Amino acid sequence: MIVAKPNFPEFMSAPSGSWPDFLVSLGATRASDGHDNHPDFAPHPDAGTGFLCGLGHLGVIEASGDDAAGFLHNQLTNDVQGLDLGHAALAGYCSPKGRLLATSMVWRSATRVFLALPREVLPGVLKRLQMFILRSKVKLHDASDQWVAIGAASANFDATPSVWDCDTDENGTLIRMPDAGKLQRLVWIGTPEKAQQQWLAWSSQLPATSSSTWRWSEIIAGLPQVVEATREQFVPQMINFELVGGVNFKKGCYPGQEVVARSQYLGKTKRRTLLAFCDDATAAAGTEVFSSADPEQPCGMVVNAEAGPDGRMACLVELKMEALAASVHLRSVNGPALEFGELPYALNAET
């Protein structure tokens, strides 16, 4: 069994060097796109039974000050003020039209609130949030280099907590994520020094792999993530965000709240997100999909897409539910056909 939260022996001191240098010393490769601060490993062929990866594609916004929780509570789709120290949650940030600008994971310490979200959307989200601080006693800053996130998955974790439980101690914060198939998943967040210790504690039992494998596991778990290519494309219900706990309909106002509430309570939801598979390696977030029943206009869009350990592309695809009466294809009706699978939660398109 793999210990989910190992106790670091007293003799296990932090290796010297920065977090990126540490990963490179273990075989990770620095990105060619200038993102030297989060090198990545190559995909591992055995990752389907468990894996370990750095989550360098995620950044962290840190909020501090007396009004930190209240401020974010009034900006995000979930209840931040009611979030206790023992739990994490998903939350969205919407435009006034109810379209998602970002999706994030939220957790708290005694004095701060943290948001983990894709680095590519973080600068825009941070800038927009700062516009609305006004007289609130809150400070927001990009803390991506101060906090390192590690993802781990295994079918053999020992004594893992319940989903979304959040456990913080002097070593870091451990968050239990929803399962991806038979894989139990954990995210650990801590300082770069402690991250090196955590990595060494897990790496003897789990193979290191690319962060794309973590993103694949998010797709299998049915957890959507808004990236730059899909910014302002979806109302939360279109990507099942309320079904995975990302929206609280009792918390009061936030940007776009009226649109989101109206989508929830006025009739049947006509668009949802489904799990799909294909053999086209070019499938990507933002790719339009077409139904053979109506070939002239797109019926939906790929939300996220990543290659799995078996080489097939796994996708979350937002589309009109009526399009499922015919075949659905990438880019055009002449494009690759999508094979739909089952999400790990009830879709309940009637809500």
C-alpha cells in the first residue's frame, strides 16, 4: 500500500537547489516555450495504474487580509466564506453575462484563501479581480512560485481521506480529489523545499509522468477546466459545473449570478458536457464538433482533451443533447467520429 500522507523522517532534509532544478535532475525536461519554471516529464507507459507528476500547468492566486474570504465569496460561484479549513472546493469566475472566465480549486488556511487555476488564464483573472477590491481589506497576488503542486494517483493508497477533504500540517496541504476510474487521486501543495521531500517520499512507489496525464485524469473524473481557448464560452451548467460541486445556488450575488440561476431554474438544460474518446491526436480545447444530423453548424465544442496512457484522446465535449441522436465529429461531419463514454456522475439533463 502507498501511504497517502507520509511522515518525513527527521533525516530527510530538503535537497539543495530550486524546484525546477530538482525535477530536471530527476529527468524532467525544460519547456521550449519559455516556461523554464515548471519542467515536465515524458509520459510514462505504466501511468494507467498510478503516477506522480508536477502540476506546473497550474498557478496559485493567494488572497490575504481581513476581507479575503468575503471578497472572493462575492466574486466566485461557490461559498468561500462557508468553506472550512478541512475542505477544498471548485469555484468558477464568471463574466456579467454568466460565462466562465475561469474555473479553479479553492482552499483556505487560517489567514489566507488560495485559488489554483491554469497559468494561462491566471494573469487575466488576477487583474480583473483586483479591479473590484475597492475598499475591501484584501491583497491578491500571484503566488505560483511560492507554492508547488504535485499530483499523485494510485489504486493502492492507504487510508486516503474523503473526496475534497483538505488536511494541512507543517509539511503542506493534502487534498483528496475525485477518482479517475479506479485511480484515487491526491493533490499536495507546499513550499518548493517541502515539495522536494514530498516527491521523494512518493517517487519510490509511483512512476513520474507528464502533467498531461493529470489533465487526462481530470477528464476521466469528469472535472472540466476553462482554459484560454474556451474562456467566456460556457455558462457553468453547460460544462456540468454545478454537478461537480462548483456552484452554490444559495450563496447570493456574484458576477453573472442571475444568468446562472436562470439557467438552473427555467426549464430543461439543453446543453451538457459528455466524456468522449477519439484517435485524433490534434483534438484540443476549443475545437468545434458537428452532428451528422445538422452538418452546417457546430453542435458543440471540446472543453478539454488529453492523450491517455493507452494513447487514445480523452475529451470532455460540450454539446446540444439532441445532437446525440446522430454521430458527432471533430471539426466537420467528415472529421473523426467521437465515441462517447460514461461520466462518473449522473448527468441529469433535466435539471
